[in-house]
Amino acid sequence: MYRFLLRRLVASLFTLLVISLLVFLLARGSGDPRSLMLDDYADPGQWEEVGAKLGLDKPWFAAWPPWDSQYGIFLVNAARLDFGNAISDPRTVSELILERLPATLQLGMAAFIFSIIIGVPLGILSSLKRNSIWDNMGKLVALLGQSMPPFWLGIMLIFLFALRFEWVPPSGRQDWNSFILPAITLGWFFVAANMRLIRSAMLEVLDSEYIKLARAKGVSPPGVVWKHALRNALIPPLTFMGVTLGLLITGSIVAETVFQWPGLGLLAYTALIRSDYPTLQGIVMVFSGMYLIINFLVDILYAYIDPRIRYS
Amino acid sequence: MAGAAETRQLEVGRSLTAGASLSLQWLGRRFTLFFSLTILGALVVTAVMAQWMAPYDPRRGDLDDKNTPPAWVGALTMERQVVDGFPEDENTQISVNRASNLAVSGKVVSLSGGTLTREQVAAGDQVLEVIRPAGSTEFLLGADDQGRDLLSRIIWGARVSLIVAAVTIVVGGSIGTALGLVSGYYGGWADEVIMRMVDIFLALPLVMVALVLAVVVGTFSVPYLPMKEIHMIALVLSLFIWVRFARQVRGEVLGLKTMDYVALARVAGASTRRILLVHLLPGVMNTVIVVGTLQVSVVILLESILSFLGAGVAPPTPAWGSMVADGRDFLKTAWWVSTMPGLALLLTVMAFNLIGDWIRDALDPRLRQQR
């Protein structure tokens, strides 16, 4: 098991390293940050001075020692979660990210819970009553979940429930009811995904020999479903749910922009509009890191649940 | 191998009998297929013939037609009490955009110069001010905030969506298939490198990185490329789409390469290139087609998200995503501006999803049970 986890850990770290390289190249490829920080009338001396402060006078990669190159400095600082100063804000990128992180985590959790409390029962129902109205409703939900553009769903929800009926606020993060629409927008896709997974896992399990045995020896129908079938059917969706959580947290940019939710997604969006590349770099790195950490934890959980992985 | 073929045949048989016994469900499948093929056909025709089908110029509108509602939406009126010959208003005259904008006590008063004068209304009259005129067949789906016909813009937007989807699938699919073939067939370090790359692309926050890339790439100047921005978006997206092809194709190749016919081809002296292109590629083609159709909907959604966030297809060119964004500020007064292009997106993506599912079932009966 430790070999397996060690291998995954090394792979994750390597992935993060390559992502940092990509992020670095993207930011450098977008142009000289000085052209955004200084106005057109800055004299060459000032230009040089800012360049030296930011380390722009150093080579990108080819330097000795290697950590004295621009990429090296970026990497060393990123490892300490220091992404420099934001261009569009007097604070540092880390401060900005820390300030916005809770909102994103809360929204991700809300969407996660939403996707489970709707998706899982619907999946179980439609697997138990195949081709019934529940099953067809489930299929429709799954189809809509895959096909609905998330930003449009959000806007339609705002139009109906915030502007027409005025049940919930149209945007921002205030009371508990301001969570409802963004969470639905963000979680909608995963309602469908959870439903499909649970349904197919349940169908597979219900078709197995040990369920037939349980039925034959006279276990009550609810007992078969809840004790025998569901527990075994939950393993594949459970791992997927871990991945879902990562995707929900890092995929919040659309929902946050539509609802002006003060999280990392909105921060990334405004940073992009203002060409604030240090902030963008920081957010992409933090998101990728979080995604990898969550996946790593899921791997541990999975190995814990499923002995076949632990001993391979 | 014989075992695999046997179970495959068994499952085909099982699903055939299941289909016969559930003719109602079968009818439903038929209907969804008909429905999605109709939408797809309409979409392709629209995209190809946009310049002949669109009633108006999608880029130019008359501000007089700002936010005109769709044909079936009625007028929005507000009742006002006339005091001393004038409505309760601080102005001495009601200024209106159109001559027909005011109805007094049920009968329309024709106005000169868009204003209402003292002679036309008496004190105590109930005045019905038309805040927004009713829709007309002039603009079937209404007009946006710049007075542009939404139907025409949706028709032209179909072209954008389909071009992006086609280019992305062809480019990303080719790269992914090639890398998947190499990775599956060679194994070893090539496999390791390619699969690590796949992992990396899967770990990236997709929308965000695509967004940054689209903005960065948008600044490149490419000479002699028609519709440059559309192709650029497609290239950015294919960077993320190849991964899905590579994974599936690799898995398929891992199974295929142990087959006897591949070994025989090698013994007969076929070159690696020949084995890859002539013996393995046709074998994975089904998978490529299935992944390709299913990814079309993903690509269209991604493009619309980028356009919605303002990093996709730039404003004057109509793209469905940016059209939805246009209507955000007028939701309360003109809901149709956001709704109509979103519906077009929803129907299109749904059609591609249904067709993708259907093709998967048709080409690969083994997958049918997993649904």
C-alpha cells in the first residue's frame, strides 16, 4: 500500500511541477508585466528599477545557480505559497487568495451536498424501478445535466427565483439563502453524474449472485436494498465523489462570475480582465494543488476501502 | 478471444430480446433519435446557409428596436393618472420614443414628434403608457440591447459553434488518437511520458487555464487565416480534448496488440508504421468515433463558456455564449436576450449527447449495459 501511495505522491508532485512550468510560461508569454504597472510616461530608469525588483533582468531558465533564474525564483516562492504582489490590488496574491478561499470552499461544499442529496436518491430510485416514471425522470435529469450550459442555468435561475418571485437574492454572499442558486448552478452537472453512477452501480449489484442469495434466503426487500445492495454499490460512486469535490472547488469560475460570488473564481475572472497575471498564476497553482491533494486523499480512502488496491 | 466474442454475441442477443419486449421504450429511443437528428440537420443547414437564412444583419441593429420582445410577447403598459391635463410627471411633456407609445382611455392618441401636448389629454383621464411595445413578426425571437435581430444572430452563431466543434474534434482527435496508438503499442517510457501528460492535463483547472490561454493566444497575430479568432479558440480547446481520445485509444490498443493478427503481421515483416496505421488504427476507429461525437457537446459547451466569460469569440461576431452574456443586464426588462441563445445551446448540446449515446450503443454493444 505504501508503495502505491508513494508512487501516486511522486506522480502528483511531478504533475504540480509541470503545471508550475506551464503557468510560468503562460504568464511570461502574455507580455511584460511592467507595461501594466507603469504608465506610458515612465522613464527608462524607473523601468529598469522595477524590472530588477521583480527579477525580470534575470534569464528565464539558464542561470547558475538554477534557483536564481526567473522560473527558479517563481518555483521557490510558489513552494512557500508566495506569489508576489497583485498588480490590481495593493495586497499580496497570497493575502487575496486566503481572503477569498473560504467563500469558494463553502460554495463547493454546498454544491457537493446538493449534488448528493438529489443525485443519490434519484439514482437509487431509478435503479429499483427501471423504466418507471422515476427512471425516466432520472434519465431526463441526467440528459439536462449534461446538456445545460451552466452560465445559462444560473441566469435563468436568477431570472425566475430572484427577479420574478424574489425568493432569494440575485447575487452576492449574504444569508444562507444566497447559497441556493449558486450551489444549484455549480452542482447541477454532478447531480446527473452521481445519479448515473449510482444507477449503473446499483443495477450491476442487484444483478449479482449474492443479492439473489439474500433474496432466496428470505431477506426482506428493503433489507436487500439497504443492507446488501447499496453498501456494495456505493464504492465506485464514493471515489467519484471525491473527484467531484475537487472539480466543484476548482470549477467554480462560471458560477461565481454569474452570481458575483466573492470567491477565487471571481477573483481569477477579475484578474484576467485586468491582466493581473501574478494573481492568476497564484490561483491556478492553488487550484491545481488542491485538486491533486484531494485526488491523493481519495486514493488513500480508496485503498482503505478496497483491499484489492492495498495489496497489489 | 473466443470467449470475448461469445459474450459479445450473447449480449447482442440479450439486448435484442430486451428491445423487442420493451417496444414502448424502443419507440422512445426512436423518438429521441429522430428528435436529435432533426435538430442536428437543422443546425448544419443553418450553419452552412446562414447568409441566406438570416433575415437581418447579425452585426448591425437599429437602436430604435432596442430590446424588442419576441413575436408572441404582449406589450408592457403602466397606468397613470392625468392631473391638470398632464400625467403625474415632473416634466411638462411626456417624451416617448414612438408615436404609438401612449394610449389614452383605451383609444390610441396619435402623437406628433413623440410628445404629448396639453390638448390631447384632459385632467382626470386614465392614461395607459406603453413602456414596451408588443412583439411583432418583424423580429420573431426579439431583438437585443443594440436592436439586433436575435434570430439572425442565433443563425450565425450556429456557424461559429459548429466550426469550433469540427476543428477542435479533428485536431484534438487526430493528436489524441496518434498519441494513444503510440502509447498503447510501444509501452515503456513513451507510454509513461504520454500518460503523465494526460494526468497533467486532467489535473489542470480546465476552464480557468483555457480562459488564460485563450486570452494569451488571442493576442497573437496570424496572417492569412480567415476567422482567426474562431480557429484560435478551437486550437486552445483541442489542447484539452486530445486527452480523452488518447486515454480511450490507448486502452483499446493494449487489448488489440495482443491479438494474433497483430503478431502475424509482425512475423510477416510489416513495419511498425504499417501495423499502427493499417492494423491497429481501423480497430480503434469505432472508439474514436464514439469519443468524437460525445466530445462535440463538451467542446460546444466549453466554447460557449469561454465566449460567455468574454475570452472566446470576440463581440461583433455572434457566438451563443457571448449573446447570453449580453442579456445579463436586461434580465428584468428583456429576458429573451439571454434566454433564446441559451435555448439554442441547450438543444444543440442535447442533440449531440443523444446522438453520441446512440452511436456508442450502435457501434459498441458491450457499453449498452452500462447505461
